[in-house]
Amino acid sequence: MMEYIIIIFGIIALLGTITTYLRASPFDKLIGLAVMMGGVIPLIVLKGYLDVAILVAIIMPLTTIFILQATGRNTDES
């Protein structure tokens, strides 16, 4: 049964990787990275590296916020 769970999370991580590779927009790439992390973090926890999973779960949203600020569109038309 555990093999199926690992395969499912691996497929989720692979789909996130493919989405990140194929998209051109930085915002779409961030969504792909989030999907990839959604598949990778449970695999890290299953291997017993809970401290690494916590670190990745903290760093990923923070870097996303900075990347969105850096690539944000200027909607001010003045």
C-alpha cells in the first residue's frame, strides 16, 4: 500500500515539474513549483526527514512572495 502512495506523490511532483518547464509566465511557473512541492514534501516526510520538510515548507512560501513582488506587474497608470 505504501508503494502506491509513493507513486501518487511522485506523479504529482512530476506533473509540477513538467508544468513549470512548459509554462512561460513567471506566475504559472510558481504555481507549477507549488504543485511540485506538494508532491515532494510528503515524500520527504515518508523518508523520515521531518526537519528538512519543515524547512522546505517555510522557505517555499517566503521565496514565492519575494518572486511575486519582483516580477509583479505595475498596474499604476499615472
